[in-house]
Amino acid sequence: MRFEAFFEVRPEELNGFIETWANRTPSDERVKIVLPPHISAEPVNGITGFVVFESDDFEAIADYLAKYQFKGAKVKLMPIWEDSALAKELVNFKEGKEKAELDWQRSDFKKIINWGSTKTLEILPLIDWHKSREDLKVEPGVSYLIRTDEKAILFDVGLNAKQSDPSPLLHNMNALGISTDDFDAIVISHNHSDHVGGGKWAKEKTFSLNAHQIDLGQKTVYTPIPMTYPGICPIYTENPTIISKGVATIGAISNYLFRTADHMGRVPEQALAVNVDGKGIVLIVGCGHQTLPKILKRTEALFEEPICGIIGGFHYAVRGGPIKIMGMCPHEYGGTWKLPWQPVTKEEMQENVKLLKQRNPKIVVLSPHDSSETSLETFRTVFPKEYREIKIGQSITI
């Protein structure tokens, strides 16, 4: 992804800033300079100069731009696109949206009946943006351990941005006394870095719980696109699929996301539906790229039971997001169902909330890994009794 960083330097500091130019040379190969730093003869709206570079690693970006602050410069980061490439992607975006909508209109599945139910449902967050204990590690990704009467499922495997060993996921599992023996299935919601263990794995259409792919034995894996894993043949669940008694995927629903990174574009995503005995269906969602209206409509078309609750991410990066780098919130520009320069508005988010409110859910949980505090607070306000917080290590029991 390409970025432009604008910097503002006080006139009395400018000489020293220029003289230390060598200190601002990227030392990380994850940052590639496209246009070296330039200084204006005089400031324009306070902007002294700029630099253009490419990177897919936000930590590397933050480290690089920190070099500009040593002499008191203020830095503002923005994503940018080359004009002709942008024009091409606009065409792709329009065509991709039309194709995804056509596929949605053509989708037609039979009702799933007699699929059973579970008396108990526990969701234990292992990776997300908030935590219940200081010894646990947060990251803007998702991994939940889901337990029912008959099944234990690992839903997504986090981000592991640094590709550390152990990963934040394995670190948290160890801290919580959980091992890979404590689940017998894995469900991948969609092939994005924050859900499959990192960008390198997303590019290879696989996933990893750690910096290297560990032995998972004979676990059953369900994926929304064809994916691989050493020693395992993942089950491609394009269509709704029953996983166990009272547990099913609702099938992949595709959306086209503006291509801000290699893994954007057409994104099929699946959610889990769990039928809790005497209560109804609890939906467990990764990022909600499908959009909430389509998730609700698909679920109601598939099952006779009412929607009892919804838990997970919906990419409501309204006026912010989980991370901020030099004034830029990446989730505002990438991963939404809109164009980068048309961020999701509070009004659009509230329309989605109204749809959910009409279902009278008994439990509502919004993941902070891809949503802003503005959105979280809206959900808390609209659902004062139903809302619960997602925190790593703190179980949500239905």
C-alpha cells in the first residue's frame, strides 16, 4: 500500500531537520521509498515537506515515521493511489460490487431443519483488542474458542503481525491454560491477515497459529475459500454447512472491498450460527464484510429459529478505529464496503443498529478489533441490558 506523510517543521528547527536527513533513511526493508523526502521553499498550509513510500506493515510505518519527530516535526499520514491505478481500481470496484450483488441475488438455499441445539454456549476470546488481564496480549485480530455441548471450535487464529514465536494467540492460550487439544475443529471466517495469523499466510491461502505452522493432528477445518494446511484437507464451505449438533456455517457471502492491499478485492466471508436450546440462534462473526443486513437476511432464510444474539466484528470504523498511526486510522480507509474517501458514517452504522434492534436480540457483542470507540459506545447505548464487552480471557456464556 502506498502512503504520503506530510511533515511540519518550525522555521527555527528547519536547518537542523535538513542536516539530519541521513537519520531518516529507512532501516527496515518493509518500507520502500517511492519519492524521497522533499522540502518546500515555504510552508503550504503549515506543511513543510512530504515523503512517499510503500509498506504493508503498520508497525514498520510507525517506526519509520518516528524518525521525523526527532527534530520536533509533526507528521500526518495518509494513504494515496497513483492516478491511473486508481482509475483502474475504480472500474474493478464497480464491477466487483455488481458481481457480488448478482451472486447474492442468485443465492438460494433450502431451510436447515432438525439440526439440533445445544444447551450451553461459551465463547472465550483468545485474541481481540481488549483484555481482562495484564499478562494477556492484544492485537487487532480475532480468535475465539467456542464450546457447545458436543463441540469445541477455534474460530479464526488472530494476526501475529510480528510473526513472533510464540504468537500472541499461543501466548494467551498458554496463559489461560488452553492447548490445541482443547478444540477439535477450526473455522476460518475469511482470508484476511487478522484472521489467518498474518499477511504471509493470507497470500498463500493458508493459516497459522504461530510463526510456523504447527502440527494440528486430524482436526477438521472449515474455510470459505479453498485453502490448504500441512497434513490437513480443509473443507471448503462455500454453502451453508452443519458442523455439529446445533452448529452450522451460514455459507460464504462475498463482498468486493476496494483494493488497498493484496488480499482485498472480492472477499467471501462466512459466519457461524449456534442454536441455543430454548433461546434461538447466536451468530458469531469475524469482520462482517458481508454486511449486517445480508448476514441477518441469510440467517433468517436458512433457519426457523429466531436470532437470539450476535457476537463479533463488523468493521464499524466510524470516526476512528483500534489503532492510529500519525493521525491515520487504517480501518477507516480499508476493509469497509465503501470507497476509501467515503468512510462509513455514524448514520450508516445507526441504520444497521436499527435493523438489529428490530430482531430484539438478547445478547449483543461488538468486537473492538475493527471498530471505533464511537461505534462501541453506540452499541452500549442502544443495547444497555443486552450488550457485553469482548475481552481476552473473559468468557461470554449463553
